[in-house]
Amino acid sequence: GLEESQRQIDALLDAATAAMREHRWDAAADIYLQLLAHPCAHHRIVGHEVLDDLFQAQRAAGKHDEAIALLDPAQAGKFAALVHDIRGDALAAKGDAVGARQEYESALTAADPESGFDREFAELKRDALVQSASAPAAASPAATPAGPPAATEAPAK
């Protein structure tokens, strides 16, 4: 019944918290997936918090592609904006600025004004990618010559 479901959900939450604390990222991710799949979990947990915890576990394990693959915006329902945002974070951490920007844009498009989604933060992350991607090449250390400039004297006549 209801009490048994609450006990199961609490046990999953405790196990996930312990796995994260112990840096057992794969175990934590598996537990968060079990938690999201529990039929009564939506009564006791906030789905977007579990999605964020799942992403954190995957990111800590260095499994950005897995985090992205687990989070399907088409299946996220009212959490679509958050899923796009989390996918943007994973792509940014992976170094894919173009993909991250697309996910942040999708998050902003999918955001429901009543969902509590933090539009300003998503915009800041998107805009930071734009600024870093459009920084002039001269600011890059790779664009600066390593040695003295080449001699440009005119040939003697």
C-alpha cells in the first residue's frame, strides 16, 4: 500500500544519497533511475531534483554522453525545459558549445512560465557560450607566436 511505497521511495533516496556521498557515481545513477521509475515517486519527490541529481552522478563519473542519452526531452513532459537545460550543461562540460547552445535555446522555448524554470540562469549559460565562442582569435594563447617576430627587412639594393 501507500506506506510500503513511501518506505521504498525513502530507501531509494537514502541509498542514492549514500552512493553520492561515497562517490559511487554509477550506483547512484542506477538508483536515481529506479526512483524516477517508481510508480508512486511523483507523490514524494520532485522530479526535476532527481533529474539534476542523476545528471550530477553521471557528470562526476565523466559519463556526459550517458547523461545526455538518459535524458530524453520528448519523454520529459512538464520537465522538458529542465531536461534540455541539463543536456546543455552536459554538452558544455564536454566542450560542445554549439550543442549546448541549442539545448539552452530549446529549454527556453519549452519553459512553462508556471514551472519555476530559471529562465535567467539558462539565458546566462547560453550567453556565456556565445561570448566564449565569439571571442577574437587574437585572445587565444594558440594564436600568439611563440618566438620573436620574423624579420621583415627589405632586401639590400
